[in-house]
Amino acid sequence: MKRTAINLHTITAARLREGRERGSITVEHIMWAVIIVALVTTVGALLTAWATGKIGELG
């Protein structure tokens, strides 16, 4: 009986650790996605401002 309890504890602990690791990967991907979106937005705003300034110089 003692051996069964130890096996049950080991299996449960492994599943809990596995679940936590899966969630951390998701959070990491979300963080990278937010950083990339922020960079793309910033570059787009800079290009738009530059192009608007150049158009203003023409006319």
C-alpha cells in the first residue's frame, strides 16, 4: 500500500509540474508577441511621421 501511495504522489507531482511549465511557455509567447507588436507599431508611427513630413515639404 505504501508503494502505491508513493507512486500516486510521484505521478501527481509530475503532472502538476508539467502543467505549470506549459503555462509559463504561453506567458513567454504572449510577452514576446506584445514586444513585437509594440516595436512594429513604433516603427510604423515613425515611418508615417517621416513620410508626412516629406509630403509637407513638397507642397
